[in-house]
Amino acid sequence: MAKTSAPAKVILFGEHAVVYDKLGISAAIGKYTNVSINSQDVDDVSIKSNDLKLENKKNKNEIFETIQQIDKLREEGKINEIKDMAKKDRLLPSFLVVGKIMMKYGFRPCSIEIKSEVPKNLGSSASVFNGIAKGLSEFLGLNLDKEKIGCFANEGDKAVHGTPSGIDAYTIAYGGWNSFRKSEGVKPLDNSLRINLVVVDSGEPARTGETVLFIKKQKEESPSFVNAIMDKLNNISQNGLEALKNNNIKNIGISMLKYYQELKKLSISTPKLDEIIEISVKNDFLGAKPTGGWGGGSCIVLAKDEKQVNEIINIYKNNGFNAFAAKLGVEGVHNKMN
């Protein structure tokens, strides 16, 4: 038996820009997916997701044949067909992670149970896939390192989102604070600054896959316009990183708002996300921006100190939004004691 716990994540700076090899800054936060893996006599793999209210099982041939089909579609550039498969079978990406690991290290029948409290746009899928990858590493006696765990988890995210940068999967694998570039991978940050963040849920579903493709289409049609925005976003992320290193919380907030204003030019914000930012500005909070894929999902709001966190939560709740304090820089995916 193996039990694992995988955190959620927030992207402080870099969403969408990381797809184009720009700088991203991320942190693991204290919302968790718990995964349990047990041996079973039946010669297949069964997966039960309590939050999705879904359960399915596949035998070895079904899993491996599906992987071969998906790999072929990816080679042919048919990303939307893969995403359509994942929409029709919402457990397929989890089976994909299982299959990728077992094709490399050997098949072993098992039952997998998933329980997640991770909100959408906070790495909900990557948290599940990290929990599965870490659990199988334990279950199969592999002792895979964080890099490999993140790599296998990102295979699941590819099925869900099409062409993810990997920042979600690797942030959750490594935990703590990280900088990230697609060409360089994740680099853990030695960050001693305590930042008080509030996560505010817009109430709208996350649309990461759609927004990634929407920006890609804009880039194909107006490359100079989009490239200029991506360069500005990279500079803002660099300034944010310097502010983190210098313990300058005021400049972190300024950079957050600038990132929102710049990325908003690509028309992936929503009235609800904009309202969350407007409330922050109106109340002179230090900074706010959407996090994750935009197009819905959540925003992060920066508090000046721990005392202000409850004030921010109450203001957003009075405006009809769910909000909670984010515990930042927590441990990455790990084995859980029985």
C-alpha cells in the first residue's frame, strides 16, 4: 500500500508567458490531493476519484494501447483530439500517468483512490497526477526523484491542457518556492520572506486549455504584438523576483498589478476577475492578479501583514466571493504516513 499527499500551487508571476520560455515564479500552497494505492488480485488498474465522482478500470492492454494512440496523435500535432479524449473520459489523464510509469518500469495491478480539496486553477490536475506518480514510485519500489515525478505528472497535464509549460507539475513535485523557465526547468528559490496571500475564487470555471490556445492563435496572427507583451511580462516577473529576493513586499504588489494590466491586453480576463482586482485597488491592498490560466478560476491578493488577511477575506465574502488564506511554500508531493 502507498499513500501520498500533493499540494496545490499558485503562480505569483509568469502564467501564459512561461509557455513561451519566459520567467515564472510559483509556490506550493497548503491545499491537498490525497492518493491511496493498493494491490489487487484482478489483473487491471482501477481508479476512483471521489471529487469527480467517477470510477473506471482498464487492463494492461487497454492502458498501453491508449498511450500509443495518444503518442501518435501528439506526433501528428493533433492536440485537440487528445484533449477531446480527455474531456470524454475524465480519468484518462490519470490512466495515462499510470501507463507511462508502468510501460517503463513494469505493470502491476492496483486500485487507486483520489481525494482532492484543490480548487480549479490552483494546479488541481497536476496535484492529482503528482499524487499518482509519487504513489506508484512507492508502490513499485522505484524511489523516483522529484524531477521524474514532475515529468510523469506533466504527461497527465498534457492530456488535459494540450501544451502546458510544466510549471504546475514541477512546482507541486518540488514544493516550496520556485523559479521556472520551460528551457531550464524548475529552480528552487531560497526565499525567507513571509508573504500573506489570499486566494479569491471568481466562481467561474477555469479555462486554461482554451486561454492557452487563444493566445497561441493571437501569436500566429499578430506575432509582434504578442511577443512584445510576453517580453514585458518577462521583465515584470524579473522585477517581482528581485523584490522577493530583497524582501520588498511593496514592489511585489506593484509587479502583481502590472502583470495583470499587461496580460489583460490579450483579452483573457473576465468581468468577475476584473471585479476582484477592482476591489483590491479600491481598498488599497498591496497587489492582486489572476493566477493560473485566467478565463475564470482564481485571483491572488497580497496583504501587507497577517492581520490584514482576515480583513481581505471578509471584504471579498461580503462581495459574494469565496476566499481563503494561502499557506505558501509548503512541502511538495510526499509519502503520507498510514
